[in-house]
Amino acid sequence: MAENFRCGYIALIGRPNAGKSTLLNRLVGEKLAITSPKPQTTRHRLLGVLNLANAQLLFLDTPGILTPHGPLNESLVQAAIAALTEADVVVWLVEPRAPTPRDQVLLPYLSALEAPLIIGINKIDTLAKPPLLPLIAAYHDLFPDSPVVPLSALAGDGLPALVGEIVQRLPLSPPFFPEEQLTDQTERFLVAEIIRERLFHHTGEEIPYAIAVAVEEFDESRRPDMVRVRAVIYVEKDSQKGIVIGKGGKLLKQVGLEAREEAERLLQSRVFLDLWVKVWKNWRKDPRALRELGYQA
Ligand code: GDP
Ligand code: MG
């Protein structure tokens, strides 16, 4: 292995709709991959891995950071910051417009980061050149030490530049994972992640950590135009089951709707999503559950 190989974790943050998923899918493309997540405290997961000749980029799924929904409340910010400290590089993806007051809320936290920050101005395909330049300047003024990379996750413009900025800020290190280790469980696992993420978004603060999602059926064979997914949401207590289902099944329905839409975008196919909620008493303390739910190798 070349001695100037670089490897590290990258957290991708930004408001909903900034284009994080699009960027990730574009960057890791076919190589989209997941390793076994770790249980307990941080529950960091690798959301995507980009293997290059001279670097391995490990994109982190940091719940509540990857897609901070709504105004950030204090505890969410705390959780986000804790997780961000594990990243070697943080990429802040923004819309192609000047920072809004809601973005301003993030600024103190971003400036407190130890990891180097890269700002990606996304969706430049929607913008003419002239307004882009003051925009770059505005973000540059916020963080003079951070590179500002204009890009289009959708069109693919600017991605080599972004990757270049990331790689030069990663620590010198051999790859953490052998390339071939990262090839199983891709789409199936990602759909479980999507469901879990939507649940995070819709449930309160206590519930998310009691939730595990297992995709029990992932069937592309029945119909050429549709993937059939049956997933079970495991909770630890009966009371949590009620919360996840919601009044008249409303919450679960909404989660299913949003997860299906996102799964369809990911899989580039129609998706039939069948969601079930089951109680698995204290699954977080049950070694068998942790194994079966993929939290332990
Ligand atoms: P996320 O919530 O940050 O993960 O954002 P998504 O990746 O889901 O993207 C939100 C919307 O923005 C989707 O409709 C994308 O197609 C769109 N989008 C993402 N990147 C670009 C881009 O570079 N250009 C344009 N025009 N649209 C984009
Ligand atoms: Mg997303």
C-alpha cells in the first residue's frame, strides 16, 4: 500500500433538501456500501464508502446530523456535535443562496469543530455564473479557512474538486476496510436505514434509540417494475409500539409514505413498502437480537 494513502470519516451535514443523499449516491455510486453498524452510544454507521487509488473515504451516517430536521433544538445540537467530533472532515452542504438566519444558528457549532470544514454550495446547475461569485464570497467570509466548492450533485459538476478537498484533509492511514468487505447488504440495509431515519424524524427523543429496523423481505423478482420490501420495526416496549404506530396509525403511515418515496429515489424503482411494528423486549440487551438485527458481527 502506498505510504501516502489517506483514510478517514467524513460527516455530511446540511439542511433537509440540500442534496446530501443525492451527493452521496453520486459520489459512492455503485459502490454504495454498508458495514455492520456498531451498537450503543454513537451508533455510527457507514453510509457510503468511496475507494480511490490513494484514499478510502468513509461517509458517516450520524443520526440527526445528516438530516437535521426543523429548527435545531439544544439536545439535537448536542448529539450532533458529539457525533461530529468523530469525523475527520465535515462537509457542510448548502443551497445556492446566501446563508439564512436558520443557517446562522449552526455557525457557532461549525466554528467550534475540530475537524476541518468544507463548504459545498450545491445545485449550481440552477444558477448563472454571475450570482455564484458573491455567493462563494459570502460563505468564504463566514469561514475564511474553509474551501468553498461550488457543485451540482445532480449533474456531477464539481465533485472531483470536492473529493480532492476532502482527501487532502484526511489523515494518512491505510484503509480501514478491505474493499471486498464492503459489498454485501447494500440496498436492503439502506432501505432499513431510510425507515429508521424517517422514524427518528417523526418520534420524540426517547424512542429513536429503542428502534431497530430489519428488512425481512426484499424482492425484486415478482414484478420487473417494483421492489417489494417488508420491514419490521422493533421496539423495546408495548408503550413504544403505540408511539411508533401513532393515533389511528397516522405516524406509521406517514413514515411509510416518506420512506417509500426516499427508497424509490435510492433504488430508482417503484417500491411497495410493507411496515410492521413488533415488540422485542429489551432487544438492546439481547445478544441474539443484536446479532439478528445486524448490530454485531
Ligand atoms: P437531502 O435532504 O439533503 O438528502 O436532499 P436530497 O438529496 O434528497 O435532494 C433534495 C432535492 O434536491 C431532490 O429533489 C434532488 O433531486 C434535488 N437536488 C439535489 N442536488 C441537486 C443539484 O445539484 N441540482 C438540482 N437542480 N437539484 C438537486
Ligand atoms: Mg436525504
